[in-house]
Amino acid sequence: MIRYLKKGVAAGQQSERDARVQSAVESILSDIGDSGAEAVRRYSQQFDGWSPDSFRLSREEIDACHGRLDPQDIADIRFAQEQIRNFARIQLQALNDVEVETRPGVVLGHRNIPVASVGCYVPGGKYPLVASAHMSIVTARVAGVERVLAASPPFEGAPNPAVVVAMDLAGADEIYCLGGVQAIGAMALGTGTISSVDMIVGPGNAFVAEAKRQLFGRVGIDLLAGPTETLVIADDSVDGELCAADLLGQAEHGPDSPAILLTNSEELAHATMAEVERQLTVLPTAGIAGQAWRDYGQVIVCDEYAEMLAKADEIGSEHVQVMTRDPLYFLDNMRNYGALFLGPETNVSYGDKVIGTNHTLPTRKASRYTGGLWVGKFIKTCTYQRITEEASVEIGEYCSRLCALEGFAGHKEQADIRLRRYAG
């Protein structure tokens, strides 16, 4: 039996907020489509108080950012990027071109072709998310994308040096200090000074996610990344202090970030809730994390692993941290999750910042049908075919009859003309 010791905000309240965001984003994108660079500048001034001579950073401005960083910070960025780059290369090796003769004279194949140009958004309004530069730009480069743009909003009135350095070291061709819907719109739609891209990737707030949703089709996107979600699956092999730290560590992303404890131990559930309240008295980001926990936090108690598994798949969380005696049970049986973190030794923060897996992951139950950002998202798998005259006759006879069955006369003639020429 499933018991809720704590519930979050009702779905209806979330829907009302989504509708307001949708309307605002639609208006901004329409304005950018009509007015281009002028609209982008106006919204940058309105939302970020930022209107420089050029939103694109010069080589001199980028080098100045390098000079403002401590050498250890740069070394840490390089280390993190090498972990992401290495795992992306391993993933790329799993994507192979194929060519096979399926019948005598019939050759079918596919080629993996990188997207030509990508715009990578790196959030930075509340926190300068240095790691997001690694996840998108490094991975796009490994995939073979030829032109990579990167955009991030100003932080405290200027380009954030750590974000700029990360974007530069990751391999961005063009770096823009530009945020929000105006950045997404500029990269997707193009302006007088920014050439449009074929694909937009990267996380962001509700407005950024909605802009990507509305632009999907005109450009490709990685996925719709909403507020950060975390699900901690735990039994009494761990303690409340550890569970609370892992819940609040993700709740601090934003006041609407769901953090859920799923356990088969009511004792652990109560201990975790008490520990959350204690840690909120000392956590520097308690203002955000505390609101997220109050409004979106949940504590769910089940009787057994199978019940926990079913509930976890129903939730379909972005991050799922498994701290149980048998974490491999969930690896072997779970279907719906963005990323798994198995055992108390690891945690979501490792994945967010440095370990090598990508941190741009599906939210709002999108894990039912997609995984997160990876090197394959930047690659189009395109098929081709070639056949001999003899094979054209064999296939053509089937095709002619099947076209007649559907009433497609023009399609039928495409087959019949080859039958007349190659049948002898």
C-alpha cells in the first residue's frame, strides 16, 4: 500500500502558470521574428538590463575572462570537460554507419550525419551554470557539428568569466552574452547580426523551455527541460541525513523543483523530513530549496521494492538516486528515468558537474519516451538505397501491385516504367 506523508502542489496550479508563460513567450518570439536584432536588444535591456555595443564577445573580451579566473578554476573546468568529452566519444563509437545487401542486388544503408549548426544555451540568471557549457558544446563538438553558437545571460551586470571560459574551452565558434527567450529566438530565427542555427539545445527556466517548444519544427531541439526533478529511492540501509542532503541539493535549483523521497521505511521517511528541516536552518540556499520542498516536496512510503519500482516508473523523474541494499534491481527493472545514480557513493551533483554523463535530461514524465542529451542527439541517421536492374524488376513488381492497392497511379508508374525498361 502506498502512503503519502507529504504531498506537493496540485497539477491545476502548474497548468495555470504554464498558460501565462506560453502567452508571454509567444508574444516575444513574434516580435523577434518581425523586428530581429532591434527586438532582441529591447528585451535584453528589459529583462537583463543589458545592451552592449555587441552581444557577441570579441576574442579580447574572451581572453580577459580567462585572465580573471584562478588557474585552479580553469584546471577544474578542463578536467570536467575531459570527462564529458571522453564519455561522448565512447557513445559516438556505438553509432555506426551500415550497408547491407538485403536481397540479391538490393543494397540498403544508413549514414550518421552531424547537424550542421547548433545553438547552445547556458543558463546563468540565478546561478552561472558553468557545467551546462560542457554538456552541450563539448558533446556537439564530439558529434562533429561544424558551427556551434553559445549564449548565456549576463551575471551581475557582465559576462560571467567562468561561463565564458567554459564555453571557449569547450569549442564554441561564437559566444554571445544574451539570455532568456531573446537568446533562444535570436539563435533560432536569426537577426541582422546572428545567423540562424538548425538546432537549439540546453536547459533553462520555464520561459526558455517554452520558447524551445514553440520553435520546435522550425529548428530541432534536444528536449523540453523543465524545472529540475529529483527522486531519492531509499531503504533503511541509509540514513535521513544523507537522503535530506540529496533532496535539498537538487531543490536549490529553483522554487518549483520537485524533490521526492520514495521509501519502504516509515522510520527513514520521518527521519528524512526532520533532517530536511534541520539542514534548511544552515543551508545558504535555504530560501530557494526550502520553498521548493514546502511546495513541491513529497514523501511516499511503500511496502516493498516492487511497489517502489512501479511508483518510480509512474513518476518518471529526471534524476533518480537509488540508495538501497540492491540498487541493481532498479537498474535492471526501471523504464522511466532521465539518469540513474546507483548507491550512496554517487549522487546527482556528480552527474550535474563532472563525472561524464550528460546533465540535460527529460522532465515532466518525458522519460517515458526520450532519454537525455547525448552525442546521438546531434546526429541525423539518414538512409539510402541502390539496386541492380534485376533487383529493380523484382521489387518493382511488388511495388506496382501495392501502389494499385492504394490507388496511387503516379507511384505505380514509377515502378512500371522500370519494369518496362529492365524486364527485357
